[in-house]
Amino acid sequence: MPHPIRIGADVLTPAEVVAIARHGARIELADEALDLIAETRGVIDGLAADPHPHYGVSTGFGALATTFIAPERRRQLQASLIRSHAAGTGAEVETEVVRALQLLRLQTLATGRTGVRTVVAETYAAMLNAGITPVVREYGSLGCSGDLAPLAHVALAAMGEGDVRIEGALVPASTALADAGIEPLILEEKEGLALINGTDGMLGMLLLALHDLETLITTADLAAAMSIESQLGTDAVFAADLMAMRPQVGQAASAAHLRAFLAGSPMVASHRGPEDGRVQDAYSLRCAPQVHGAARDTMSHAATIASRELASVIDNPVVTVDGRIESNGNFHGAPVAAVLDFLAISVADVASVSERRTDRALDPARSHGLPPFLAHEVGVDSGLMIAQYAAAGIVSELKRLAVPASVDSIPSSAMQEDHVSMGWAAARKLRRAIDGLARVLAIEVITGARALDLRAPLLAGPATGAVRDLVRTVAAGPGPDRFLSPEIEAVTELVRSGAVARTAVSSTTAASSITAEENS
């Protein structure tokens, strides 16, 4: 983006979160946010001087909330909180997830409702702009008091402890901060809690997932169009008046894509009419908009929950607008966890129907004239037989990943946190599911492209033909068996990057413009 994204002036948009987390867009703190932070810090300073205990300011935490801490021990209390909570284990979490985690915590700090000093927010902003990514581990969050362990790893790095990544290199946090001219934080009253009580990790992964799924579901529509066309299916079932009889919003959107992607196809036109002889196509072809549309509607619901969470102030205790400091339960991840699980179910369903379309193309009993496994020399070559195996194996895993994490709960903190959301786990498995979906769709696109070629001299439509040509830039057409794995990986990257979806949509737009000019 040409200008830094301002934090604290308005609620961040999902696109801004993706730009900062994934693409390294620069940020700046709004002046009004800094003023609010300073104003609220005055409330905390007043409570810190009070001889009566106040949770999070002059007491211990969680099950130790009634233990009063003397003023001279409170810096040690804050540091001990962060060090003890930075207890993650397992593989490192991806850079974009950590940046989203840190960014969303910063946005809450910028609301002025957490009670931190301005230097805390400024340090987080400086770390993001310097590309300093704290090492966060896979396991540790139960999604109860937010993402405690992941957020603690970020706070630990801001204190100059632990390790960070800079352009992929592992560096001690103290060295990275010094090289960037950033002073390590020495946390004061309330600041430790303010840095770790949030749903920021699960929300960040939800926003990234929704961004990726927008591309993947459009790609699924395109892949279905390639399968329908190359298997001599019909586009009549996607008519707008038929869709209007069942006014599901997502279904209508996917059907509109299918009509556009199949428009102008000589291959579809070649068997239109009563001489075709078939009554109807199989469900995986005919019901593509219904399955893909259900995923679109799930995404719409998840986006609503994400937008509300993005506008939320998540901390405990929180400083209210009228200056009270109050405990609350807003850190619980249940709303986010539920939609993360819901999305994983839809991802599995879309991948499942895609794999069924791929399998149909390889079966001569169902493909309407295509060679077995789309092989070059049947009996000698295996064609795309094992590519379908790969898709089937992924779909099987996606079904396991669709089992909800949010229905589980293991009590913690001496039964203080006796019902947890498992939202972080739901987000982690959704990320793996989205990766699997991209690969299954890539295999369907490879299959569809080869099947279209094998229908020659029949021609593909503008959109499907353009995607077939795009595939041919990284994967050869029909021929004797060859090393297939690199081609699957290359087409997967075309799917994941959005190149397949963009090519289909732009080709549809171009074809529509040409038709409009011809008609005029």
C-alpha cells in the first residue's frame, strides 16, 4: 500500500489485516489512539497507588487473583507472567499468523481500554514495521482466556527475551531489537495481562482463511465447469430461474459463475438437444452450485462473526469509558471457534465433491468417451490414476479435520478456567484443510485441462480454455506418463495464488465484452 495503515483511527478491515500480516504493509499509530492510551493509563496509575487490591493491577492472576502484590514486586510479577505463559511447544507458527496475532493485539491496545502505556503500543508497531517476528509455537493455547501462550511469546520478544525471525533467520530477540533501535519493554502494572488476553491468534487465522477461501471457492466453480464441459455435461440445470426457486444466496452466486464459465463453449453446445439421450448428470456435476454455495453461505456467516470480533476490545480486566476497571469474559473464544469449525466442514465438502468429479473423468464407464485414466496408451500408461489417489487421500484427511475442535473442553488453572473454546486448535486445523482444498482443486483442474485437450477437435469455452492454456504454462498436455508431482505442485501454486480464478473471471469478462460489441 502507498501509505502506512493507521492503527486506532478506525477498525482495521480484513483486507488491511491481510496486507500487514501477509504482505508486510507498514503501519502507524493514530495520534488520537496515543491520546486515548495515555488517558486510560492515568486510571491504572491511580489504582496502582490504592492500598486496596485491584485484579490485574495489584494482585496475582487467574487462580491467584486474591493475592495482593506489593508495589516493589509488580515489575517482577509482569515479567513472570509473560515468561511462564510463553510455554508453547511444537513447530513454529507461520510468519503471517504471528504478524496477524501481534497486529490484532496492537489494535486492541490502540483502543485505550487496556490501560497500557503508549510505549507498549509503540514497541509493537515498531516490531511489525521492522519485520521482527517472534517465534510462536504450535501448541499451548486453549482459546479460553484468549490465546494466552501465543500472545505471551510475542510479549516475551518485546521484552528482549526469546527468539525471533527476521527474513527467515533465527535471531535472539535482544539482538533484533537492538539492531532496529527498539528498547526492550519493562512492563508495569496491568500490562502483562493486556498483552496476552485476546482472541487475536484465532481471529487472525480466521481472516486469512476467509481471504483464501474467496479465491478457492471461485476456483472450485471453475474446476467444476471444466469437469462438466469435458465430461459432456449440461449447463441447463444452472439456469437463473431454476436457482430462483431456491433462493440460497451462495448457490445463486456459484450458479452464476458456472453459467459464465461455460458460456460460449462449443463443447457444451455440441450435445445440446433431445438427441443427447441423457436424462440428467450425476450429482457431483449437477449439484455443484448447491455444494459450493453452501460453503459461500458459511463464509458469509463466518465473515459476520469475524467483523464483530475485529471491532471488539478483548482484555480482562478492561478499563471502561467512564473509568471503571472491570473483569469480564469477552476473551472466551467460543464465537470464533464455532465458525472456524464450520468452515472446516464446508472445506471438506467442497474438496469431496471435487474429487468425485475428478474420479468420473478417469472412469470410461462414466466419462462419455474419454480414455481410461486419461492415459496416452492404455495398459502401458497410468495417466492420472494416482493423481486421483492423492486427491482421495487428502479428502479423507479433510474429513478428519472437519471434526469440530470447539466441542471439546479440558479445564485448566485449578478449575478457574473450567470451560475452554479450543479456538486456536480449530484455526490451526482449518489452515491445514485450506491447503488440502487447494491441492484437490489443482488435481481437478489438471484433469479437466487434459480432458478438454482429449475432446479435440471440439473446442473449450473462453474461460475454461484460458485456464487450460494457463495450466499448459507449467504442465504439459496429454502424452506418455511422466513425473507428475512437480506439475501438481505448480498448478497448486496457480490455484493458491489466485491465478486460475483471475484467468477464468477475466476471460469471462472479455468474452462478454466481445459479445456485447458484436450484438451492438
